[in-house]
Amino acid sequence: MSRALLAGVKANAEPLLDLREVMNIRQASQYLGISPDTLYKYLSEGKLPAFKLGNRWRFKKTTLDRWMELQSEKGAGQGRKRAVSSRRM
């Protein structure tokens, strides 16, 4: 590879996530793009699907993906309702 190409690859490279099916707090927070503290807060509020293995929280990637999809659908539905109600005024 040429030096220019290598430089471009290095510049665009993000830290690779080890996307396992079952993730710990650190991995799940990186995957979701939130801090571990925020993740713990969501867990205490019952907002996220997770389970405990021993005394440690674990997250299934497929379950988090489904949860994110549902959250985005809820958000899109609420956005449409707000837009419709604001036009009526």
C-alpha cells in the first residue's frame, strides 16, 4: 500500500468494537454511544433490556438492536404527532 493510502486508512480508522453477542457494561455503553454511568442509570430506571450473570450486568446485542429499533419507532411516531398538532394551531 502507498503511504498516502495508509495515512487515509489510519485517519478514518475508529477503535474497533468487539461486537460479541453478549456484552458487558463497558462494551454495551460503547455500542450504544453513552457513558457507563448513563447506562447504569437506565438500568436502575428499567429502561434497557439486560440480565445479570452473577452480580454483573450483561446485554445481548440482538436484544439491544431490537430495543433501539423500537425506541426509534416511538420517537418517530411522537415527532409526527407533534408536527401535526403544531400545524393545527
